[in-house]
Amino acid sequence: MSELAIGVDIGGGSVKAGLFDKEGKEKKESKQPIPSPLNEDSFIDTVKAAILPLLGDPNIKGIGIGSPGPIDADKGILISSANMPSLKNIPLKEKIESFSSLPVYYNNDANCAALGESIFGSQSHTDSQLILTLGTGIGGGFVERKKLFSGFQGNGVEIGHTTVVIDGAVCGCGGRGCVESYFSTRGFLGRYSEKTGVSLKNAEEFFQKVSSNDANAKEILDFGIICLAEAVRGAIHILNPESIVFVGGITASWNLYGERLSKEIRKRIFPVLNERLKIEVGKNFAGSLGAACLVFSNLGGQK
Ligand SMILES: [Zn+2]
């Protein structure tokens, strides 16, 4: 019998869980809304309720959990969450292990997405992958020979918060000039409203403006592409991945910027790296599959 794993994806609006086999096939799924009022007890109860219908098979080897950070991956603690400010220092691993009697692995959602992509994505054959999630902000994960590099307590590879404009636009992290202030949903909408006074609702609206030749939106995207290329350049020179894979909601508009972004990255890196670097769009697997990969990568001998 194939080994199975439960993956749990904690988002701002819901907790989604799935039961997966080692080929990444989902056998069962479950979803619970984030409760209101939200406190430690109601939150833990919701995570348990999402997991409960998936339990019972003796081939389940563990539970992987992914959530936005900051977290303490070693101790399995959700330190805080921008989307759920009433939660502080939640001992997720301990609570879910005692509830399920299964080993629990916890990491931030960008790292889970990176691991999922590195195991099941089109670049899974490459030695190392740098995976960037382009969405509300920019998340990053680096996987080398199937092993996730996650930094101290799981908070490494925060490429979204590397500086591209010294003393530039204020970022959600409190710093200035981070790349996600120039290339992400939050960044595009922020720069657009700064420039025009118009508040756009979402990334789709922004990219519609780009498609309809709105000069401001095009200028913001053009500068964003340069900013992201510079941030990726820095990351390539530090990590030297064999492939770069972009995932996340904004990759839906890859046709509007992907080619230029790839060109700008290639223009900036050491020529010797350019010859073998692969740049592509990922498959955007479910967050719950990425979380389940925390279990598979700890079993060893995975695909
Ligand atoms: Zn930042």
C-alpha cells in the first residue's frame, strides 16, 4: 500500500485539508471556514475539524501544515499572522500531534509551495529549484536535492523583502523599498493609487489596465519587472539554483510580463549561470499538497 499524508493549508479565510498519496493524488478533501470569534481554542478546533474526516487509514504517515509566517518551524508554533491578528504563539504541532497521534510537520506556506513544486513540478528533475510565489506579496522557497532550505525556525528565503529601491515605498513588513512593494498585488495596487489616486480592487483589474494600454499601469509593471529581475539576480548569485519557478495568483497574467522578466533576469546574471538556468511558470499545486510534501520529504525515498 502506498504511504499517505495529510496536508493542511491555513489561509486567511479557511483551513483546507487533503489526504494525498505519494504520487500527489488527492484521495479525500475537507474544508473549514476560519471561525469568528477567533482565538486559540476556536482556531485549534477548526484545524482539528478539517483533519478529522481524513483520519483512519493506517498508511497515513503524518500531517504537514502550512501557514503564513512568522512561525517557529522547529517547535511547530504559529508566532503571529497578518491575516489573523488575534492569534499569537499557537502551539500547532503539539496540539495536532496529541489530537491525531501522528507526527506533525509545520512550515510556512511559501516553503510548502516550493517543496510541492520541487517534488511534483516540471523542474523536479533539476538539482535545485528556487520557487517564488507571486501573489498578495512575494514568497520564496529554495529546495536543493529534494531538501527544503528553510533557514532558522523556517523563516528563510524571504526574497519578497529584499531591497530593490533604497528608502523606497513602505512595505507591509514595515521596511522600505522591498521588491514586493513593486511587484505583487499589494505593490501594484499601492503604486497605482499613489500615482493616480485610484484604488483598484485586485490584480486582475491592474492587469486589465495594462492590457488596455493604461500608461500608468504599464509604467508600474515595467518598473516592477526590473525590480523583480534585480531581486532574482541577487538570489541567483547567492543560491545558484538550477531552475527558477514562478507560482502564485499573479502568474495567471504571465503572458503580460513573463518573457520580459526572463530576459531581464538573464541580462543581469553571470553569463556562465545563464547557459544552464531554467526559468519557468509552475503548476500552482494546491497549498494542501505542498503541506503534505513536508511529510513525504521526511519519509525519504520520495519520487
Ligand atoms: Zn518588506
